[in-house]
Amino acid sequence: MSPTPANGWRPGDLEAIRIALGISATRSAVEAINQAMLQLEQGYPDAIPTARILLDQIGVLDAQLLQLNPVDHQSWSEQHRKGPLPGSSAAAGVPPTSQVDVVHYATELLQVEERLVSSQPVSTAEALQRQRLNLCNQLLLTMPALQSWSRQGQNALPAFTAALLRG
């Protein structure tokens, strides 16, 4: 088997493009991918190594996304702390020396319970999805003919927000 030239496609690149961009496995879609690959090969072969690197990076992100556990999909964190009141002798770790100190040291009144629930900026899964979408958009810039076929490209477009005017 001969090695792949630096500016040529690898045997599995068509399928990698299809998976990366979320294109269905229909005959017309595969033909469109093949045509886009051919256009890039004929028009600007120096971009093929970049496209292959993008495909490899998307494949690595897909593998990481498959290995995530349910906690990695959450963007909320909860911290729970129960202990002595800050500033008390119990918090300082000083053992009691008098009877009054023993009462203060052992009482639950000097205990504090804190629960902090906050939102993290993004979950691990969301961060990986954003990276993947960014790479897919870069791939679509290299192969713009696939924009209409890609589900990734359609998700990257801004939502329609203008008012509809009737004439």
C-alpha cells in the first residue's frame, strides 16, 4: 500500500467528513462530499492537510465525548461544609481550658453548616461540544459546498430574530 501524499485525501476521510459534519449516509450526500473533496483537491490542494488535521481533532473530541460520565454533563456544582463557626476556639483547634469553654466548644450553637450551589461557566461536555463546533465550522470554511448538507453548519447559524413584515 502506498503512503498518502501530503496534499491528498486518506481512504477514510470521506466517512470522517460525513460523521464530523453530521451528514446523512444517503447516496446524494456521499456524492456531494466526494464532489467537495474533488473540488478542494483540484482547486486548492494545500488546504487538504489542514482539513485532515481538523478531521483528526474532531475524531479525538468525539472519542472524549463518548467517555464522559453523567457528572461531566452537569454545569451546576454544590459545595457542602459543616464545622465550627469561623473565629471560635473550636475553629482555631484550641482545646477548652475552663468549664465555660467546654460548653462553648461542644455546643452545636457554634457549629455552622454552609451549602453553596453555583453554576459553573460550562460543563465539560458543553466545552467539548463548543470546541467540536468550532472545528466543524473551520472545516466548512475549507469545504463551503457542504454547508447546506451539514447539520453542524445549520446549528452554527444565528437564530432568526427579525420581525416578519407582511406587504
